[in-house]
Amino acid sequence: MRQPLRALALIGIGIASLALLVAAVGTNTGVVERAAPVLGSDDDLLEHARRSLEEGKQTFRFDTFGDEAFWGGALKLNETIAGEENGGSGPGLSPTMALQLGLKVDADALPASLKNDIRRGRVDLEDPATTLALLRLNAVVGVTGFFENGQLVSVGIQCALCHSTVDDSFVPGMAGIGRRLDGWANRDLDVGQIINFAPDLSVLNELLGTTDQQTRDVLTSWGPGKFDAELVLDGQNHPTLIPPAFGLAGVNLGTWTGWGSVTHWNAFVANLEMHGVGRFWDPRLNDATRFPIAAANGFANLNPDLSPEDDRITPKLADLHFYQLALKAPAPPPGSFDAEAAERGDELFSGKARCNQCHVRPLFTEPGWNLHTPAEVGIDDVQAERSPDRRYRTTPLNGLWTHMKGGFFHDGRFATLLDVVEHYNDYFELVLSPEEMNDLVEYLKSLPNED
């Protein structure tokens, strides 16, 4: 009898404890509820930050802002992606072709069975139907497919298309499939060729005042890792490198030529480049001399009568901004730079080379209005003249090692970091020796140094 009695006693204690717990939290609903954090407390702030990060990440990775009406509805890009055999037109876009265009695949979005089949060569990567399967899984970074009755009826894009990549960790030797790296510049992405893949560019032809072939010639001239955001403002063709979207906390201006803050550019791109559905305000675009296309099409005050319920961009900007500012620049992998040379370069950076006068540590740009005239940095004014202030931003240097591909400065005019250092050495008459310039390069490759 002792064991049953002991069990009954333990059950009794458990019931009593449960009764006390229920009494403590209330019995109106019968559900245990946590007390809300005190307004303004650390817990309240942390909960707000957590929710904002999650919402911002979701927006950055997956929100099209309704731009499928442009990419699918107007350009009909979904048709040439699917191909004739899958209800579209033309040969279609195979995974192999997509990877060659710089599109990336999120390995974490793939089911285990599909991963095994890809590793064992059981998946046809030359078949557009496989691309459609990847879109159904939401596995193509920065691209969303919209399906009805099994057919791809539209396609939209996200921030992550240009400003994320993957770590290529899925299969050794197979680039383009791996874990997401948010904020990294996708210097493999050929944006122009992707747009050119669309069957109907009439909306762009009308906007630019060009023939279809002229539009396609512009798009195919860009090359991997480049995009011309001002094309739809002034009609000129001077593409710039896709910049990283990490390491921008504390940085005032977020573009090559200082158009505005991170959140200004988010609104600019979501509305005018991605062609989402939202409100946008920038009266500088009313300048018909400098921005004739923007002025003629009302881009300075976009969708003034759009109801808050129909605005798919503005409500997302705060959390998107918060998430982007949380993306820190990644530290370089061990062994990717000469540590001893970098230590010598560190001294040169703040000393003889005078880099720290503009690239102020630890932001590595000016804390304040971080713009310079073309003459101050020794380059032409072609791209600067396409911006409101006619200046170039002092580029933050943290994480340079992640975007070596494509060159440096806004247009990649300097192929290597050494070319950049040599340019400043000559222009500012720094009298750095070849050894000192190499040491400075190794220091730049070491950023951010988290020691």
C-alpha cells in the first residue's frame, strides 16, 4: 500500500500547486497569460526590438510590395521563366541558366529529400520545370512565384534579390546554392540580362522613349553586379555596382552619390525600381532639367491619393530599416589577409596615408554629412552629376572583403584595392612606398577587425 499512497500524495501536491497557479493568473479564460512588459522597461524595448527584427527580416527576404503587377503583369517575366512546355513562352529558364544569371538558391528552404536528390545528380537542372519547383518552395533568393492551378501566373522580387547572396556551402564546387547571407552585395547578379529575359518591355520603352532594341541594348550593357537606378529618372546609362546593405548603422547617407538615408533609399527603390505599390515623396525629382523622366511622370510625389489600406510599402519601412541597421559587416575569414602587414597598415591608415581623415573609424565614413565633390576624390563627375548634391559619398570600408568582385568605387573603375591605394597615393602625393601600399591593402582586407 505504501507505493499507491505515495503516488496519491504526489498527485495531491501537484493538484494543489496547479490550483495555486491558476489562482495567481486568474480563471476568466482558463489560459495562463504572461503579464505584459512594463511600458518603457528593458523587457518592453527588447520585445519591440525582437518583433521589429523579425518583421524587417520577413520584409527584406520575402515582401514584393505588390511589384508582381510590374514584373509579371507588365513585363510578363513569368511566361519566359516557365517556358512553353509549362504554359509560358519560349524555352524557359532552367536552374543552370538561373545560376549563370547570378540568382541564388536558399538551401535551407529545400526539403531533405530534394537535397539528397540534387547531391546525387537525380534532379534535372536543365529543366525549367525544376525552376518552377524551386519557386514553389520559395527557395530562389529575392524572387517569388505566384501560381494558380499549377501554372506560374506572375513573379515578384524582393530587397534580397540584389542585397543577399548565399555561402555556396550546399555542394562543393556548385556555386549559387547555400545558406542566405543577408546584406551582402550580389555581384554575380546580372540584373540587366534578367530584365532583358522578359518578353514585353513596352512599359520601359514608353517610359524611356526608346525602341525595344534600344532598351535591350542598354540592359545587356550593364554586366554582372551592376544596376542603373537613375536610368528611369534621367534616361542616361551609367550603371553602378550593387553595394552591400550591411554595416550601415551610424552611417548617414546610404548610396554611392548620397541620395539619402537608408530608409529614404528603401522607399525610393521599393517604389521606383521594384515598382511596388506605395507612396513616395522627393521634390528634388521635379527638376525637369536634371531628371526629365522623373519630372514628367510625377515621381516626386508618387501616388498622392493612395489610401493607407492600399499602401504596401510605407507600413513596412520602419521595420525594414531596423533590420538593415542590425546587419553588421562580417569579419574576414582567418588566413584571408596578412596579419602582420595589416598591423603595419593600421598605423599607416591613421598616419601617413591620412585615410582616417574621411574614413573615420569605426564607421569608416564621416560621422555627419559624408559627401565630397569629384575634385576632392580625384575622379570625374559623371555619376555625381546625376545626384541631387552632385557629390560622392565616402564609402564605409567594413566588409570590403565580401565584395571584391567587380572592382571598386561606384562603377568598378579600379579593379583592385591596390589600384585604389595607388590612385590616392598619386592624387594626394602621399609618397607611400610599394611596401606601405601593400600593407595598407592588407589592413583594408582585415576590416572589420573585431579584436
